Amino acid sequence: MTPAPDARPPLGRDPLDPARLPSRVEILAEAGSTNAVLASRAKEGAATGTVLVTEHQTSGRGRLDRVWTTPPRSALTFSVLARPELAPARWPWIPLATGYAVHTALVDQVPGIGLKWPNDVLVSTDGVTRKLAGILVERIETPQGPAAVIGIGLNASLTEDERPVDTATSLLIELGQEPDRTALLGDLLARLDEALDLLVDDPTALSRAYADACITLGRQVRVQLPSGESMPGLAVGLDESGRLGVETANGTQWVGAGDVIHVR
């Protein structure tokens, strides 16, 4: 049977190609959570820089205990083991540096991309904002000292029909073509290395670069705090620990955790 002229061909969703990736990258056919697997390995002595990526993550976790699940090969879901030489007060900047790295890797390709504090990568098109990538960073204790397990989930070839929620998007949806996930993974890892190096060597430069990419700053926001309280105000800046400054009726409040909603 000849397909209709406007019928779209099935997605290729090629597997990741290990020959085109650094040797520190291990590809798993399926995993519940790459963060959980890598955290376990880190406690057993896994090397700094180890990367685990899975073709199908079945029970991924995001910030605030949200679930991140996608069809096989439709996303890049991976975790990186880092041990940056940072003072404890600077560790909260790791999630922000990671979000900045993802934004930097995609900003020249994806129109309307922006970074919402602390590290949600969003795309705004025709007044509609949807989420492209999410990040979860966890600090764990290992035989070599404290380590950060950096988890990144990026929707690559997710279709409109496969979106788990209306607020999700993908590179396929935004760009109209399926991305080369292997090349993209290699670029993301390089950008993450650069951002973490900048965090250690020149945190002021990283703070400025992050602020330039962050679409939260300068906007009216409503922060849903872990306590359940809702705090409205104007997002005015970041401190040395990566906390968000929100100018409220009671003065500037500094937020280290919470769900930020941009108020139109």
C-alpha cells in the first residue's frame, strides 16, 4: 500500500553509538534511574567523570520528587559523576552550572530557549512555554570523598502524542527533525566539563554567564516553597550559594529550594 503523500515516515531513533563517545561513557539498554545506579557505583569507588546513559529510563526522578519517563531512545537520559574541588557553600551552584551547560549546548539551535532558575531548560514559542530538559543533582558520600551525581534528562525525539504532559516539548517538536543523539551527548558532556571547570576556576564569570541566560531574573514570580507557602515577588538576583533573591513586600527573601512560576 502506498502511504499518503503527507504521511510522516516512522522515526529512526538510532541507538547511541559508543564508538563516537568518550570511553568513560557506558550505555545501558534500560535502567530505572541512572542517578541511582551511578550513586551505587560511586559508593563502590567509581572514577570521577564516569557517565551512565540509558536508552530507556523507566523510573527517572526529577527535582521535587517528580517522575521523568520517556519512550525508548526518545531522550537523552544520563548521569555524570563529579568531584569538584569546591567549598561546601559553593556546592549548590552545581545544579545551576549544569543547567547553564545544557542551555549553552542548545542555544544556537533552538529558538526561544531559556533557563528558568535553578535549572529547567524551557522553550517559549508564540506565548507558550514548555519544558525541554530537567536536571537532578545529588550529593553522596564515597570512599574518595563527597561526590555529585549529575542527572540530565533531555527530550530528543519525543513526538507530540508521546508527551507525558502538555508542558513538555522535545528537539523534534521544536526543530522538525530528529536529532543525532550521539553527537548531542558528546557536546553536552563537553559543555558540562567546561561549566564545572568555570565554577571552580572563575565562579564570578559563571555567575554572570548564568544570569545572562536565566529568564527568571527581572520577572515577577511566585515561588512555591517546600513548606507549602506561596511567595510572590520580583526575582532580582543570585547570591554566592546560587539562591534566588525575590523582592517581596517584606523585603528581599533568599530562596534555596522551591518551584518558581513565572507570572505573566
